[in-house]
Amino acid sequence: MSSSWILVVAVLIGAFGLAFVIGRLLTLRAGLIKGAADYPRMDPDELGLSRTGPTVLHFSADWCGPCAGVRRVVDQVCADLPGVAHVEVDLDANPEAARKLSVLSLPTTFIFDSDGQARYRASGVPTAADLRAALEPLLA
């Protein structure tokens, strides 16, 4: 085998390795809950947020496959934690709300406190344990 073929194989292995690492980093980031204190305070009536307790709000669309998974997880958590409201916003029907909250991908889930302040944000499908952990301090 000539040295030029060895170089080509080495470059291809390096490119695939880099693509794998980038893919893993993006996958690990999906679904993580992050603090969202720097988002604007929303008028609770504007998005149908609860004024008596926390609200889980997630943006979805008819064409979004993973959004059904978010709906199942949020419904399960809301059933386990009374006092937590659930609002689903169709991105196609309400693009202005998505713009205000800088929603660039679906699904995106927010947790708002009773004052309309976004406390947490998750891109992708969050786990039920992560949502419970984020909601329980707001219920105390």
C-alpha cells in the first residue's frame, strides 16, 4: 500500500472521528434542563399560564415527531404533581410567542413560575425525573 493511500485512510478516519464526537455532544445536550432566568417575564394571560402555581409550557407542531414524546412525559409529571398546569403551544399557530422566547427548534419546553417568569428551559425531550426536579422547588 502506498503512502498516499495511508494518508487518505488516516484523513477519513479523522473526519469520521470528529463527526462522531460532534454528534455525541449534540445528543448529550438535547433534553437537558437549563436555567432560564434571562428570559423575559411573560404575562400569564398571554400564554394561558397558571397564576396559582408553576406551568409547564412546551412548543410543538403537527409535523414534529418528538413532540408527542414530550406530551407524554409532561402529562405523566403533571398527573404526579397536582398544582402544575400544562400548556401546549402550536408553533405554527403562535409564532410570536416562540419569537419572544427565542424558540428555534422543536420540541422546546419551559417551566414558568406563578409570576410568569421562565425558570427552566429544555430543548429536546426532557426526562420525567428532570422535570420533577425542576418543578418540586416551585411547589414548596
